[in-house]
Amino acid sequence: MNIQVGAELMVSLKGHETSFTTFFVGEKKNEHIVLVFPKQLSLHRKDLDRLGEVRVEYSEGGIRNEFKTRIREILEEPTDLILLEYPTEIHRIEKRSLNRINCLVSAKLEIKFDNKSQSVVGAIENIRKTGCLCIVKKIEGVKEPFSLGDLISLRCQFPGLVGEQIANGEIVHIQEKQGDIVTGIHFDKKLWWIPPYDSEEEAPSI
């Protein structure tokens, strides 16, 4: 792995609207990696030990990396640590800030289940060819409409284009912030209708 000791990592828990920041301690090649146990965590540590899949994100040399794994063990001695199973695959994604477009575009988010779907209205805060960040207003007393790993279809009227644009993807980040639900979506393919346009692509007609 290319993670430096002391590197900051963002861990998102699948099936929970919870994520936390921690730091990389070390690894045992092909067996496990070791993280610092977070100082602040909304879940009880015993519940954390029983969780399944997690998604880990970190940056290295200007490249954002992410991988999926599982919590292997929570240690208390010699200090509080988290052991994760050694990831089988690491995905490298371009640094988001380089190609991110800040915007405020109304969007409809349709969450797909086995035999039904649920829709909520939100706003795209920033977008790039491979993903976006959406803001959904949290309703007091109402459970969040989606979880990490949910498949989603996003529909919007993108500025400068005629007609509705559609993007399909997966929810990879959820965070509550000042009464809103901040939702990160990773698209299942690179979208042609989001600038900048590749040399082989033509800008869409307005």
C-alpha cells in the first residue's frame, strides 16, 4: 500500500449515516492495516466491532484513493486501535478539486431498491465528471432516506443544456451538517455532459 504512517483517512460505515476521521498507524502485508481509534464516534465501540463493510478514503500525492474492507478487530492494548482486513483492491481517482465545478443546481435523487424506489429533492453543490456532492434538507424526526452503498439515479437541468440530464451511481459519503445531509455520489461512468470536455468530445449544443 502507498499510505504513509500518520496519513489522515476518512472511514465511512456502510448501512449507517456515520463517518469518522482517523490516522494510519501501519500494516501487516496481506493481513491487516492498523488505524487509530477515533476520539469522537457516534456509535458505541461494541457496535463498531460488529459492523460489516467500511469504505476508506485517503489522499496521496494529489490522488484520492479509496477501498472497501471490513473491521477485523478493535484493540484496547497497548492503546485503542482499529484493525481492518487488508484490502484486495484500491481505486485511484483524480483529485476532485482539479475538475470540480462549484454550483447550486436543483436535483431529484431517486434511490433504487430491489423492487421499488424512493425520491428526494436536493441541490448539487459541486460536480465533476465522476461524481458530485449533493445537499438534502434533513427533516426532524424522519429517518435519512438512504445509506452508504445505495444505488441512486440523479436527475437535473444542468445550466447551458437543453433537457434533463441523468447520472447513475452509488452513495459513497453521508454526513449530517447544520441540519442538512451532505451526500457524496460516485457515478458509474464518466459523464460527457460535465465540463471540462476531452479533446475527443464535443461541447454539447445549447
